[in-house]
Amino acid sequence: MQDREIYQIVARELNLRPIQVAQTVELLDAGNTVPFIARYRKEMTGKLDEEAIRAIQERMKYLRLLEERRETILNAIEEQGKLTPELEKKIRAALKLQELEDLYLPYRPKKRTRATIARERGLEPLAEMILTQEIEQGSPEEYAAKFIDPEKEVETAEDALRGACDIAAEVISDDADIRKIIREKTWHTGIVNTRAKDSRAQSDFEMYYEYSEPVKRIVPHRILAINRGEREKVLSVSIEVERGMIYTMIRGRYLRNPRSIFRPYLEETVQDSYKRLIAPSIEREIRNALSEKADQHAIRVFAENLKNLLLQAPVKDKKIIGIDPGYRTGCKVAVIDETGKYLDGYTIFPHPPQNKVFDAKTLLRKSIEKYRTDIIAIGNGTASRETEAMVAELIKEMKKSGYEKELVYIIVNEAGASVYSASKVAKEEFPDLEASMRGNISIARRLMDPLAELVKIDPKHIGVGLYQHDVNQKKLDEALHNVVESAVNRVGVDLNTASASLLRYVSGLTSRTAENIVKYRDEHGKFSSREELKKVAGIGEIAFQQAAGFLRIPDGKNPLDNTGIHPESYGAAQKLLELFQVGNDQTLWRELPKKIKQEGRNLPELAEALGVGEPTLEDILADLEKPGRDPREDMPKPIFKSDVLKIEDLREGMILKGTVRNVVDFGAFVDIGIKRDGLVHVSQMAERYVKNPFGIVSVGDVVSVKVIEVDLDRGRVKLSMKI
């Protein structure tokens, strides 16, 4: 299959034009990154977004792999001297790897099977007699007797018939058309059954101790739960299908002559082929397909939640105290300034066994007054709510004693903070601090700038997934890397303050070039222009082209360096500024769209005059209108508190505001300020039927919810958004 044909297939599947696919693939093959193509090559792609570009990338990868496999299979069969024109036509027409493998199955080198042994014993001609069904006279034993050979361990006619039937069973099993039909029947009519290996044992899988659901309807999170239960040896899993229907279908294809003397043997062979060879193989394939579908869904859920978490609004220009709560080892406290610089740190012991509440409050009060802090960020781990109660009391006491500065607190998701604290990155940032004193800094910083801090942690440890440790880890890592890369490039990165952890996700940069940037900055001071980036070791023209537009220099020589305008478009941007006489006065830049409208200039003509495409001109105008804009500013702001709320305070019917912490298939978990997040089931998200919770809420959203049920014994709260 030629590339042109592949482009047409992908275009048809994704509802795109073939030219869009062809030019996008050309850009990808040339080494351009997805964020760069989506932002700076809109004219070539027809304004495709990152999602569409990645879909093309994934589909092309699959179809190219398919082509490689097709050629390998064709060569392998040809070497055996068994490649017929009809078979070649079928192989070349296959559009799925599974179809190719089905066609190759009869020719694939096999392990030593019962059929292999029978062939070695010279029983293939007898198997051919059974399958062709042409002999109508005599007895099967009479023909089988000719194949008796004690030296080959064929002692009797029955031995010969059994061996020949084994060969016939494998021939039926290797039939690509048969397998395709049975696979489809199993998928559409099969039932997944799960049973407990010990029905008396308590576990997290009790709902699956005696459970059945159609294959075609089972949802991803149940597949993942069942797979885990099976892996932990709690459940046994099988797929049940109506066998009579399958036997009838195989008989219809293979039993052609009712007068054949071998018909009874072929009848038995059909059943043996299905039960022993086809059914277990198809069940494995269906289970693998279900698991792959569940993996893909779980990865999409994780990716969507991670994206929204990374794009949460930063808390700017605030001094923050971060507290990593704990009992025996105490609560670790860190103070950071408005830039994230570490100012102070210590340990307090307000909880059992020490119970030094007064001392803890005294130390915190001194820090608040000395550094004039604005916010206390408390991690949501062990002893979180007890620490919250202590902090709320302190805020009340300070307000009562006349402290004039407003002071609030917030509970911060600390998932991954301990992973960060022991990481190489943390050791390099704070070489003089113990690991236990670094997590609190991370908690404070992830409130200040979630994106800049969370990129230092392996995304799998951030805690917004669904069975993330059960899915294909390679695919998960790839998907999460794409999400972080997309978020970083969407927001843009300050070239003079970004860490190497953040820079490595910038389009065109690697871990090595990111470290080189930081090293260059340490040796030569701040970058004064994007152009200076070319002086960094390892950054050539290609890396510069890919990265430059996503890097910002707020106080550089050229104000365009603080926008998303790419240096390759600076000429057009300057020409535009001169044309409308606004120069480098950024206060006038935002008036450009109005001036263009007033002067009656249309964008296509203006784009042609400037020598750029219309999409590029639209982006230039958007960047000039809001230079240095952070797209996260449009996201919901976090909810700050000054008093504590306990589950015992909740009453049915109460209306509260909360922050969405995680979104899953069956609903969303919302932090309303108590020890555990409340659940808004998908049925409680809107007055209408909601199929996909992601269409209603995202991680980081601030929502109004109504309390509909409080379970004090289990510490669970059910919430509703139907207010």
C-alpha cells in the first residue's frame, strides 16, 4: 500500500482532507513536534489542533506497522512456496493486524502440537480424506489401516484416525474466515462471567463474586477491576458463548457430504477444534481486546484529569507556608516567598504522641508575622484534618488579637510530594535539606504554580488516574508525557526562571539541552533575547525553531520575546505595528483589532500584504492584544478558607462550594473541605442524562453541590449538582 492510499484511509477515518493528512505527516516525519505544528504550521495543516495531529500520528504509526508486517508475512509465505495469487490478494487487502495474523496462521511456524506429531507420522493424506469427504464406500478403519506403522507409533487404525482428526482440527482452527466469524459472534453474543475462588473471603471485589455481563456492553472500569481481581487470584473469569450456534456455523462450512464415510469423525473434529483450539484462542483475543480498550480509556481519563490539574490557575504574588502534616514525625513546615524561593523551614508536633499544640502555634505565628505570609497550604495526607483544625484555630486567635493582614488556608493535594522529596531533582534544588523537609516546599509551590511544580514528579504519582498501575505502562508514560508537553507549551515558559524539569517539556528541547540552558543562565546571567538561546550548547537551528515561540522573556530587549509570536514572524509583526503606527508601545497593541476594523482592512488582504497566512495573522493579533498572557488566568481560582468544616457539620440539603479533585467514569470526587472528598455520581450531575462526566466537569473546577446523603460510619458523603 502506497503512502497516498494510507493518507486517504486516515483522512476518511478521521473525517479530514487527504492533503491535511499528507502535509501533517510530512511535518511529523521532518521531526517537528506536535505543539509546534499545531501552533506555528496552521496554514499547512488546515488549522488542525493537537488532538487531531496526534490522531494522525497514531493512525499512521499503526498503518505503517501494518505495512511492515504485511511484507514480512508475504515474504515468509513465498519462501515456503505457498503464496497463491488469491492469498496474496487477501493479504494485501487486510486493513487490520488481526486479519493479517489470521491469514498467516496456517503458515506460521508452530510449536510441536498434536497435529504436528500426526503430520510427522505421515497422517496428512488421511486427514485430507476426512476433510474432502469424497469417499462414500467402505469403512474409515479400512482406509486408516493403510497408515498403521508401529515404528511411527501408529499401532492401530484408531490411532491413525485420531491423528488425522488432530490435523483436520488444526486446519479448521487455522481458517481465517472461521476465526473472524467466531470472533465477531463471541464479541456480540458472549457473556463475561466472574466467580469467586473463595466466596467466603472478604475483598474489594465482592460485587464480582458471581457476576455476568455481555462482552459488548462491559464498561472499562469494570474490565480493569475484574482483571485486577483475577491477577490477585480472587476471581476466576471466563467468556461464555452459545456453542450450538458456533457448531452449526462450522458444520455449514465444512460438512458438505452427508454420505461421506468420515462424516462422524468430522462431526467430532468440529467440536474438538472449537473446544480445544478455537475457543481458548478467541477468548484470549477477546480478553486482550477488552483489556486494551479499558487501558486506552483509563489512559484517556488519567490524561484528561492530568491536563486540567496542570492548567489550574496559579496563585501569584503571595507568600505561602506549606505544611506536610504527620503524627509521630511531626508536621514539616516551609515558608516560600512570591517567587517560590525557600525562606525558612522547621518541624512542629501538634498531634499525638507529643501534643505540643501551643509550641506549634507559637512557631507558626512567628513565621506569619516575620514573613508577612498570606496563605497556609496544608497537604491532604495523614493528619491533614487535625492540622487544618489547628491552623483554623490559629487564624481565629490571630484575628482576635488584632493581626490586620488577611490570612487564609487551603488543603492541597500532596500526591507525589514524597516521590519528589526523594528525587534527584529535589536533591539538586535543596542539597542541604533532608528529604523529609522537601515535600512541604513542594506543597507550597504547587499552590503557587501547579504546572511548574508538578512537572518535577512522574505523572503516574500525581493521583488523578483510574487503575493507572494496571494499564500498559509504556502507553501510559507516552500519553502522560504528551499531556505535560501540551500543557507546558500551551502556557509558555519563562526562559529566565524555569527549572530544567519544566524546560525539558518545551517543544524541541531535551533533558540535556534544558540543563544546558540552566547552566548557561547560571554562568552568563539572564537571557536578554530569544536569539541568545542559540549560544546554548546543543541548541541548533532546528531546536531553536521548535522551542523559541514557547519561551518567554518578560523584560527582554524585544517586547515580542514576551509573546507567543514566533521569531520567524517578527518581520510581519513589526510591519503590522508600523503600518498602524503603534510601534513598541504595548499599551497600544491591544487596540490593533479595533484599528484594523476602523480602517476597513480585512484579514485575508492584510495577511497577504504582510506575507503570512491568515491563521498566523490571527495568532499574531491575539498575542499582541495580551502580551505575556497566561491562559491559566481564565481557570477557576482555588477556594481559600479560614474555618474548618467537619463531616459531623453536614446536613442533607446543605449547599456548598467545592473543588473537583478527580473525574472518573461514574462521576466526580469533590473536595468540600472535609476529611474525604464527596462523590457526585454521574446521575446527579445534571437534570438530563449524562453519558460522559468529562462533558460536565474537569479537575480544578469550582462547583456548587448539595449534600444528599451523609454516612458517618463509613465517612462517605454523596453530593448532587442538581441544585
